[in-house]
Amino acid sequence: MIVITARLVVNRSREQLQHFYDFLDNQLFPRVIAYTTHHLHIIALMMLWFLLLIGGSFTAFELVGGNYTNGLSALASCIVLLQQMKHQNENKELHAQHREQIRDLHAKIDALK
């Protein structure tokens, strides 16, 4: 009885975790990427860079602006890396499927000879 209850709790927590991962992959991460690659945001970052370059003597402005850009670039690069790893895993699976299909096709061709 205790083992069955423990398995249900583990399965339920895995499902909840999977829902959380699905939310991150399908909702949050695409929005962060869309925000960071939006034209207006890029223009704002260029203006921020220009203001940091010219008004570098304002320590508070430099700290806030620099931390914002560093944090945003780190977040975006982590998300892009995660997406790249997913694509790489999908490509590995596709290559394995294609290899199997090619083997089957060669076997059929050999059987026809």
C-alpha cells in the first residue's frame, strides 16, 4: 500500500514537473526570445550602450544598465543553448530513423534481386 502511494506521488510530481517544463518551453522561453530580439528592444539596447559610453561617469546608471544587459544576455544565451540542445537531440533521433529506413529499403532491394 505504501509503495503504491509512493509511486502515485512520484508519478504525479513527474506529471506536474512535465507541465512546468512544457510551460517553460511553450510559453515563457519563446516570449523571452521574442522580447530580446524585438526591433525596439535592440534599438533601446543600442541607446543604452551609447548612453553608457557617453555618460559613464554616472556610477548608478552604469551599474543598473550594465547589470540589465548582462543579465538579459545571460538569460537569452541560456535559452538559446537549451533550444539548440533540443534540436540536436531531435536530429539524432531523425538520423536514427532515417538510417533504419535506409536499411529497410536496402533489404527490400536485395530481396527483389
